[in-house]
Amino acid sequence: MTSFRATVENMSKLMDEMGITELDIERQLLLGLYRKHIHLSKQQTVAAPVGFVSAQQKCDQNKISGHVVKSPMVGVVYLAPEPGAKHFVEVGDSVKVGDTIALVEAMKTFNPIKSDVDGVVKEILVSDTAAVEFDSPIAIIE
């Protein structure tokens, strides 16, 4: 009998090979209908240009002073409310607690990333539409 973990790994591999990112499961049970929606999310590996330093490495290497605003979730970061629109904040902008810095899209929901300190945006550490992990640095506020 195949373990549950092996089944999930095989299914994930098959979905990846077929380019499938979402799966809806529906099964009729004695007491009702069971439905489950699965979204497969995988950060793509991209060859980094020579001299490229990730946002986290930049924070660690430079020992940047200031408050680091981090992503509270895995998703895709958007620096503007819609394509072509003005960014929520730019380097040098003053922000107050509650001001939106960016959006992170996770599971088709756009979640505002808000400043939790008053200050000036010293640096934006991500590019628009970049994939971010939990706790990825997004911006630095002094």
C-alpha cells in the first residue's frame, strides 16, 4: 500500500509535469458531498544575474538600519493597485502606521501589506510581481 506522503508527492510531480496548478476534488460520500480545492504553488527557480543579491542577503550583508516590513505570507507582491498605476510608495516617501506599502496576492486574494511604523521609505527590496515567501523583506522604513 502506498503511503499518503508518496501519493501526494507522485500527484504533485504529475501536476508539475502537466503544468496543472489547481485541482478540484469532488467525492460523493454516504453522508454528503466532499469537495476540496487544491492550489499547487511552487516558486520558480530563475537564474540570477552575476552580482545579484537577494533582498534578504542585502539586509544581512549591509546590516541595514531601520524597520523592515516583511511579507506575512507566501504569494506574489504588487507595488501598485493595478498595472500601470502609480506605486503605493516610492523611496523617500513619508508613511504612517496603516499606510499600504504593497499587496501580496495569495490564493486569488489581494492582501494589503501596511506599514506598522511611521517614517520614511529608505528602500524597496522587491520588484513588482516578484514571488515572496513568508517573512521576505519588502521595504525598509526609517
